[in-house]
Amino acid sequence: MYMYPEYEQFFHNEKPIVGVLTQPSIWNKFYPSDEYSYIADSYVKFLESSGARVVPLKFDTPAANLTKTFAYLNGLLIPGGSAALF
């Protein structure tokens, strides 16, 4: 599973690793959505309080890169609400 199996002993982790998809910025005047994205703090706090480690996944990351990243995650949280995902 690891890119360098000889270093596997250094990458052992007991906590689940959960990816959280970022959302484009809604404050375009100060933070243009093509440059900035965010994750609501409540999602991060919820996952960390249950013992997970959180990894942000930028919403505009190419699909090929996301597919590679998914191999290292134990879960994925896609934020809900009124935000458009495309």
C-alpha cells in the first residue's frame, strides 16, 4: 500500500484518516473562489472529537490525484448544504 514499503514502520497510525472536501469561497470580494476554498470548522471539530485525523481535499483537484489520495484515506466527508459541488 505504501510507496516505500521499507518505511512502513514509520507510517503506522491507529487513528482513522478522513478526507474532507473543501468548498469554494463564498466571499468573492475578499477571497476569490478560484484561489480560495474553505472547510467549516464544525466538520473538522466533529471528526477530531471522534478520534479521526482530518485531511483537506481541494474541490478543484483533478480526479486522477483524488483517486490516488483515496487509497490512503479511511473515509470521506462531503459537506452538505446549499453549496454547489460543480
